[in-house]
Amino acid sequence: MRPFSRDGGGSRSRYGSDQEAPEAKEREHLPELDADITPDELDKQARDELRSLPGDLADLVASHLVATARALEQEDPERAYEHAKVARRFAGRIGIVREATGIAAYHAGQYAEALGDLRAARRMTGSDDYLPIMADSERGLGRPERALDLVKSKEAERLDRAGRIELAIVESGARRDLGQHDAAVVTLQRIPELRDPQPKPWSARLAFAYADALAHAGHEAAATDWFGRAMAFDEDGETDAAERYAELTGALIEDVEEDFDETDETDETEESGEELPDLGDLLASPVRESVVEISEESGAQALAEPAGEKPGTAEAAASEGEKPAAGESAAEEPAKAAKRVVSGKAEKSEKAEESGVPLGPAFIEPDFGDVLEDPQEKSEN
């Protein structure tokens, strides 16, 4: 018997009962938009993708995408994700919407949801720009092996310069999750941009990731130098470089202290007899020429090891004092990508031509022989 036939075998009255009304109203609840938010704030490219929607609905979706970007800027990822989910509810088949929702979910720590939305966005747009966030989400789910699979995929070869750097940072974190600390260091040492003394949009992130890898590999002196280097690049405070540098040196950096009391500084200095470094002096000082020695055998073996041979998880790494994947691997650059996607704000310009950072040697040369040798060069020889 058909459950909803006219023969009386079923009833649809329960769908309209008063008992269901409160739940229905709850489902229809939308997060409140700030009064000054307008759909016109969304960039033109994103607005064009919403043209398939009716006018009023397109404005609603655009407004919630703008709210998503604003919440991310205000470091409120949970609220950003709530607004993004509204956009997805009404326009879930539009690539820009799924991309924004995936990025917001990633920053909110909803890694499974982030993967689902970003996979959908890839199918809709054909873009591979989301690979670093997807790989880091795999780390967040405790699956560093899958993160490495994405790193080695053919799609990864199509990433632009910034994307390749972010993916390398994620790879280094995944290696560390698996206990492959030497490989985590080598992964970043192979990046040519690590040698660049001029500030670029990725400079602070890359230097911080390298310093973090050195610290976990037991190279404290070199890590200290590189945290200082990351701090010099990090004018916007997108990393924890200043805090990590202070932890390793015991120094107090004035510019990163909020509500700093100069009287307290004077008292502490007099008691300890230690002269505290000024941030300006730190920026002008050269990086110490220390060498991180990683043998050819250990470096090559670490990079060649299958991911599954050293089981580990992002959670295990967090228990050793690391932050989850969203806090250290691909968090900051994807955050900028999210703002660009949903609000059209320009990416931070490269300041290399205007001013340099006189840091002396920009790279700690490793000692692991052929590990850094380009496979293509080998074939030519």
C-alpha cells in the first residue's frame, strides 16, 4: 500500500501540525547581518557568479558572503561559518559559495565539512587552488598520510608560486605529525624562496614554519635565529614568531606587548641586569651563521619513507605542544584567500622594491649531499 495514497493509507497532516512549527522556525533562523553590510561590497567576479539567482536571493547570498569575510577578518571563524552556511543553503551549486564555505569551515576547525565543500568547489570551478587547505584539513582529521597524497598529486604541480609554498608548509607539518622531523626540515630547505631576504607575502609564514620544524628537530639555536627572522618579516602579526622567539631567548619584545608598562620593564631590567633587545635592533641584526647538519642518509631516507611507516596524527603532534593544523600550516595564507574570494580585497602587495630586511645570511645550509639535487639535473648529467 502506498503510504500517501488517496485510499487512506497515510496522512500528510503531520507535516503541517502545530507541534512541528517551532522546529520549522528554528530551521529558518538566519544569523543576523550587521546593519552596514551591503551586497555591493562583494567583488564583481563573485557577483557575476551569482547572476543565476533571482535578484533578492542573490543580494541575500552576497550579503552573507560579505559577512563571512568580515567575520574572518575579525578572527571569529565560528560566526563566519554560520554566515557561509546560509549562503550554501540558498546557493549550494555555485562554486564561489562552496569555496567560501569550505574556507570558513576550515578556519572554524570543521575539517570534514571543509573537505566536502572544497571538493565540491573543485568540481564546479576546476581550480586546484584549494589543495593546501584540503591537505591541511586532512592533517586536522589526523590523516597526515592523505595530506601527503595530495602533496604528491598531479594537481599540485599546477599550483602557482604561493600555492606551492603553502603546500610545502603543509607537507612539512605532515612529516612532523608522522615523526619524520628531519624530513620536515629538508622539505622546507628545498624551497628556493627560503633564501630570499626580501619580504614577500609568504615570507613570514615560510620562515616561521622552517623555524618550527628546526625546533621540533632539536636545532634550538637555528630555530631561534629563524623565529627572529620570521618576526622581522611579520609586520601584521600573522604568526606567533615573537612569542616563540621570546620563549627561546627570554627576551621581551616591546612592540608585541599589549598595554606594556615601561615602569615594569625598568624594574625587571634592574633586577635581572639583562639588557632587553629593541625590535628595531633585532630587525637590523644579522642571522647567526649556524649550520643544521642533516646527513645524506637520514635526509634522503626520511623523504623516501612511505607515509604509513611511522603512524602518527595531528592530534598527537598537538599533545607535544604544536597547534592543530589550522593554527600552523596553511591557516594564514588561506585566510587571505578567503577574504579575496568573498570580499575582493587585494592581496598584500610585495614590498621588496621599497625596502629590504638586512638580515645577513638568509639560509642555513644543510649538509645532506644529494638530497637537494634536482632529479632533472641528474637525468641531464
